[in-house]
Amino acid sequence: MKDIEENINLIDKQIIQNLHFIGFTFANSPVGKILLDISFVFSK
């Protein structure tokens, strides 16, 4: 899933610094990135 990889890369490069969702709080940590990845998978 290329779009997930692109978003994680932008987070790693600190181009994207904050993400806000209604039902999910993102933290820029390894665990936060895994949870974000899982959230993207379930949304499709």
C-alpha cells in the first residue's frame, strides 16, 4: 500500500508533524506509526 508508505516517510522526514483524527490520537513514535498503519488498512 503505497499511500501508507508515503505518509510514514513524510512523517519520518518531519514534513508531516501533526495528524488529528476524531477517534484516534497519533503520536510520532514507533508504536504510533504501527497504529496509524493499522488504521489505514482497516479504513480501506
